[in-house]
Amino acid sequence: MSLVNPITTWYQTKFMNDLSSSRFRSVHVFSFLPHPLKNNKLPISYLSPNPTKKFISAILTKEQGSKSISQEEPTFDFNAYMFDKASSVNRALDNAVLLKEPLIIHESMRYSLLAGGKRVRPMLCIAACELVGGDESTAMPAACAVEMIHTMSLIHDDLPCMDNDDLRRGKPTNHKVFGENVAVLTGDALLSFAFEHMATATKGVSSDRMVRMVGELANCVGSEGLVAGQIVDIFSEGLPDVGLEHLEYIHIHKTAVLLEASVVLGAISGGANDEEIAKLRKFSRCIGLLFQVVDDILDVTKSSQELGKTAGKDLATDKMTYPKLLGIEKSREFAEKLNREAREQLAGFDPEKAAPLIALTNYIAYRNN
């Protein structure tokens, strides 16, 4: 079942009702956007935080017999962008973690780190850096660092003492291949190496910004970040009175903090000022929650083969999820709201430079695995 279809129908009706009213200028018709994976060349205006003005202009232009907005404006090729950035990240990860002694630990690190994945976090890091005037090479060590930490969290999540999963990214989980003891140490090695790599491989960033980046990354992974989300999640299983605030605490800390760190690290490395960092932090918190809401929906609507991991695990372990708390349709509406709020934080930036972040937000919202 597609995430966008019910919301699209609702927005189409609202659009037609509000088109002639004064209330229209406050409406954001985000679901008119083509699905980013079905039409990978989108006009930059369609990717801007408030496309309604451009949308009306396109209608008026068509009525006047002139060229349409999609013919006049440059397009953003999202699929090409995804392929290019994922390839760059994969090469950088491959070069960062080499096969050396002790062989088994480095083989294990490479097994999970290079197992595929969408590389959303590194892409967000690079896109945020480029948004504020930096370049890919400056952000790449930080992008690799967040992916190393993300991989660590997956390895540990999959352990029998945690979520006890056998499948990750369509392959046997790390402990199924290397054993539980090696899997634990692999996660430890990736965590520590993430900091080493970011600190030693980053070039062209001032020492004060580098210290700020290290602090940001450490905070996101520690007892008030990833660990906080994981521990509260564990002790919330089976509780009958878990509410929305409790659930959001879990997911802000377990999922959103690393997406937040990805964006903020990219912004800091690219030379962003404090106001820009604050806007991008709000943006990343929205997409962090959005990522988890969609993940929860997919867990109950997709198969293990489609997901590349075990489907229905949350239901089987009696975990509280957004569909369980709100229902599927309300969860989808919440996802659309988060998508809209995330996009609004990018309103003050150059639309062309913001296009990758807007497209990545849509990708998170409308993904199928």
C-alpha cells in the first residue's frame, strides 16, 4: 500500500476547494509532487518549500499559451544524484576500512558496513554541507562516520539480547555470520573508528568547528542519544500505557538523533552560521521522526523480502509503534505533516541548493523499504 495515495486524494480535494479563497496562500500542496522515484527529473520549483505559487503560475502560463514552468526551469535528477552520492560514499567507506590484522574483525566490519543500504545519512550530511557552500570532499569523512555509527547500531540491534534478528539488508545479520562475540566487538570497533576517521581525514575545517563536530557526534550516540532511545525502547515492550509523547521520545533518540547529527555535521563542516544550523537541526528532527513513522508503517504493510529484513517484528514483540497507537491512516497523515514541516525549514535557502534535501525528504516519506 502506497504512503502517498490517501493523502494525495485529500489534498486534491482541499486544493480545489481552497483555490479561489484567501485561505489558499497558506496551503502547502506537497502531495502534488510527483513521486521522487517515479519521476526522477523534477523542476526545481516543485522541490521548493512552498510550490503552490509556482503551481498556479504554471496553470496561468499554460492558459496564456506560453511555455510551461517545467519547460522553462532546470530540473533536479534525483536518481542520478542518489547514484552519484551513494557511489562516492561506498568508495570512501571501502577505502576507510581496510583488510588488515586482526583479519576477522576487519572482515566483520566490512561485511556489515559494505552490505549495501540507501546511504541516506551520508547523503544528508553531504547535501547539508553543499547547501551552505561547502563541498562533498569536506563532508565525506563525517558522512562516513555517521554511516559507521549507524552500522554499529544495526549490528547491536540485531543481537539476540536486543531485537534478535536474522536478516539485515537481505543478508544474514553479523552475529549469524561471525558469532555474537565478534559482532559486539565489531560494533565497538566501528564506533571508535568513526571518531578517529572524522577527526583525522577531514580537511579544510577549522579546529574549533572540528571540536564542535566531535561533540555533536558524541552527544548523538551516548546516554542521552541513541543509547537513551534504545534503553527506553527495551523497557517499554509490553507496557499497556505507552502514549504518543513516550513513543516520540524513543524515536527522537533512537532514530532521529543520528539523522540530526548527519545534517548538523554537514552544516558545520560547510561553514554554516548558528541560524542556519538551528534551521537545519529542526529540519533533521522532522525527517528523523518521519523516517521512523514510515518504518513503522512498512513493518506492518510489507513483506520481509520487500524490506530486506524481518517484517512484523514490532508486532511480534509487542512494541509500541505509530500504527499501533494511531492506526495506519493517522500515521500516514502524521508522516505528511512531518514532511511539510521539514520542508518549511528550508524556505530561506537557495532552492537549487536545497533541492537534494527536499528530494531526500520525499524519498524518506515515500520509500518502500
